[in-house]
Amino acid sequence: MSDGPFISDISFRIWDIRYRYRESGKIIDLTVEDTWRRVARALAGVEQQDKEIWERRFYRVLEGFSFLPGGRILAGAGTSHRVTLFNCFVMGEVEDALDGIFEALKEGALTMQQGGGVGYDFSTLRPSGEPARSVGVTASGPVSFMRIWDSMCATILSTGARRGAMMATLRCDHPDIEIFIAAKRDPGALRHFNLSVLVTDDFMRAVRKNADWPLVFPLSASESTGEVVERAWSGSNTPRRCKVLRRVGARVLWDKIMQATYDYAEPGVIFIDRVNRMNNLWYCEQISATNPCGEIPLPHYGACNLGAINLTQFVRRPFMADGDLDLEGIAATVATAVRLLDNVYDVSHFPLQKQANTARASRRVGIGLTGLADALVMLGIRYGSPESFMLGETVMQAICHSAYRTSIELAREKGAFPAFQADQYLAGEFIRSLPEDIVQGIRRHGLRNSHLTAIAPTGTISLLANNVSSGLEPIFDWEYTRRLREADGGFSEVRVDDYACRLFHLQHGEDASLPAAFVRAGEIAPEAHILMQAALQAHVDNAISKTINVPAEFDFDSFRSIYEKAYDMGLKGCTVFRPNPVTGQVLLANGGAVEKQCCSIEREAD
């Protein structure tokens, strides 16, 4: 397929299945240009003036896949469907009482019914074996209730609702942490969840000192006996008195987390103290969960509003010695994209009013990038080289600074986000790292959006854009097979070609040897993955979803050291994937079968 913007069959099929507007079986979007026009018109419609000008500008950045908004936006904006345009949410506190638990379950079901992925922190539920004195029974623990969520998700999906993944987090000092760590050892358990451990700075210090680590839970009003410590617990803005239920070796517990991740790819790790310390809204939020893929840490009832700049569309003279990247074009596209995403808040439905209130108080957006690895090879730069880190940081800095400058102008035009408090906001650690003109602009005019940058996996929308490399990930392979969920819910296997590889062969012939800059994920050292993530993280105020791929034969000590290096380099989280008998392989090259895996395209909230 070569006519129009689609150069691969799978990209056309992704659009047709997921984003093409149909009404009562009738096709409304005859072409992908109709989809872009529908989205541009709907989001420009909230402008108080110059609607037609903004519609043209929005269309221009969508055209040719230069800017890829979140999948919910592409699928829902400008349609008659009463759906949310936000891909994911973090839900409210799970109250440690049966009615509170099932209220949280209901809220999650309503959110997933509209296509939103959900994240929960289950640390507020008392550990298994502890008495629930008010009703005279023994608590079954967080993981037992997570199984109910997993069944709910499966049921919602069976109704034909759009797929939404789930994230579950648990604190590293919760007494059921070992049960949580081992929860997905069974291949059939909790398959609709991603799991992450909330790792604190105190815990990492204890690991390195080989110290004992207390496992604790907040005291109820009637409890006063036993050893007590203070902890900044989930769901509380102030430290709470917690009883020590038992102690474990911190290094032993850390090794259990690492061994589980080594054996079956979960749980991931979120360095939660760093997340909260770097949060622009540190003064009015406490964060203990993320969206399902981890790139947006959110408060209770917070929402994801994401989009990615497709770097392949800004490479000038690809595969030529004088090729370069159009940074001015990227910055200009970002400026339009920020306004487009900001308008989503005024167009979208929300499953719950609490979500609308929280989301509109901060108006978070997350502009990121995709196609980084393809852009690098188009410029003759090998992923993992010092030049690749420098270019990655340069691009992300350009995206970040353009986004903040645009949000300042939007605040001057439309008003700052409601939770903005100048002195506290400007004292934030990330904000203090911005150029002085941006800091002063925020001081004078405020900011329309509390957060502006994030790097998401972009699995589906990168496939839509002719299979550019996903997010900041390396190229998986030049060609491979992956599963595609069809409109009827079944699966088919589709051959996929990498965008840059296809472009090179179009220019130089099918028999031409690939230049040295072409490198696959399996050929890149884990340290290079971390260095790339760290280079970009400096300009990301939300977070980054990144998977470090290692081979099955990778030794355990080296595997464990990746996470420790990630912590030392200032990352907010880390996920390492090693093929294993429980999870299988996400993708297989050269026509191999594709196994279903938690963060695969079949599971992501597209």
C-alpha cells in the first residue's frame, strides 16, 4: 500500500479498526484525512475566536502524522459517542472497608466502560491476616481484592468496550508486599494488571546498608500497642503513626522484587519519593499511583492527556551526509499541539465528576516524542552512542521549552490552571531548572497547564503512523510479526516493517545493505537504555515509559544492577523485560509468533 499517507497495510487497518468513525454501522470517515478534519474541527470549536484559523492549524499538525494525539482523542473527538477523550486515569483512594472497596470497583468499571485505563494504589488496604475489628473478621489483603478488579476488567472487555489496562501499586513497606511481588508468578493471574512497587528513598538506603526493614500499617484510632513508627502513608498528606507488624532484610526484599521481575517481568519499580519531590504540584498533591504504563504519575482522580511529536517527519534529507533535524519545525508543532491538547479539557466527557474536577484543576498535558530511533538512523546516528544521547536531550529540551512558553501565552489569553499558586509553583524543583525567561513568564502570567511533557509507549499510534519506532525505544527489528486485535475481538498476525528501514530501501533499493547506524534493541547495552532515558528525563516533568530489553541468558546480578543504576541516575521508574517462560516474548522477529504480554498493543489503553 503506497497511496495517501499509509504506506503499510497494518497502519490502514489500525486506523480502520480503532480510529475510523462509524455511526450505527455507517462509515463516516471515508479517509484518514476525514479523521484529522473531524478531530481538528471538534477541538477548534471551543475557541472563542478564530475557530477556522485554529481548525486549519490543528489539521496541519495532524496531517501526515507529524503530531499524534492520544488514541481516545482520535477515536472520540467530533463523534456523537459519549466517551472520554482521556486515555487513562488514576482512581480515588481505596477505602479500607468493604463498601469503600466496592465503591472504588464501581468507579473503575464506569471509567473502563468509557475506554479509560485506570491506576490504583492498594496500599490503603490492611494486610492479610489482620483483624477487621468492626465486623469481627480477618482481612484477606490487597491482592485478594485485586483479583476482583481483574475479573471486572475481563467482564468489561467482553462487552466490546475499548480496551483499557490497569495499574496496581503497593508500598515497599506494606506487610503484603511479598504476596504482591509474587502475584503474577501464575501465568493466568491478574493478567489485566500491570504491577509496580512504590520504592522509597529510605528503602533504597536500607538496601545499601543491608539493614532491617519494618513492614507497617497505619494504626486505627483504637490501636495503641506495639512498636510504632511514622510514615508518609498513601492517602494522607501528613505522616501517620504505623504499627510495625514484622521486619525483613531490606536487601532480601529487594532481591525478591528483582527475582520476580527477572523471572516473569513484574513488578516494575516506581521511585515514589522522587516522583513527589519533582512534581510541579508538590504543594497540593500526593502521588502514589500512575497510569497503566507509568508515564503519568497522578493524584486521585487525575487524568492523562497525551500526544507525541513524530520525529521522523522532521528529518531533512534522510540518509544523506548533510541530513539534519528541523528543531524549529518541532517547536512550532509543539506550540500548536499544546493548544490542541488543552482544548481537550473543554470538549471531553468524564466518566466521573470527581475526575472532571481534578483534571480541570491542573489541566495536565503530556507532549512527548515518538520515532526517536528511526530519526537517529535517518541521520546516521547509532542509538546508544554519545551523539544519540546528545540529540535526544536536544530534541526533548526543544519540546519542553516550546511547550512551557506556549502554556504561558495560553495562560495570558485564557487564564492559568485553577490550582496555580505562583510562589509555591515556582519553588518546584523541576520549574527551577527551566530557563529564566520561562520562569519569569510564569511569574508574570501563570501557566495554563501544570505539567507539559511526558514520553508514552505510543504503541498503537506509532503503528498508525506507518510503524515508526515507538516512543524513545530502539528499533525492535527490521521486520517482525505482531498480533492485531480485529474489530470482532479476534486476533490476526500481521507482518510489520520498520519505517526507517522501509524508507531506506525505497531510496536505495531492496538489496542495499543497511548502514551501520541501524541497530536493534537486542544489540544495545542496558546501560545505553538508561543513559537515553536519563538524558530525556531532565526535560520531562511527568515521567517516561521505557522498557529495557535484555536477552533470556542475561545474568541476575547484572539485571539487578540496572535498577540500582536507574535510581542513581535520577530516573522516576524502571522496567526491564527479559523473555521468560511465564510471560513469553512480546514480539518475535522474522515471522515468529507473538505472545500476549501485559503492556503489548492488545492491552494498552490506546
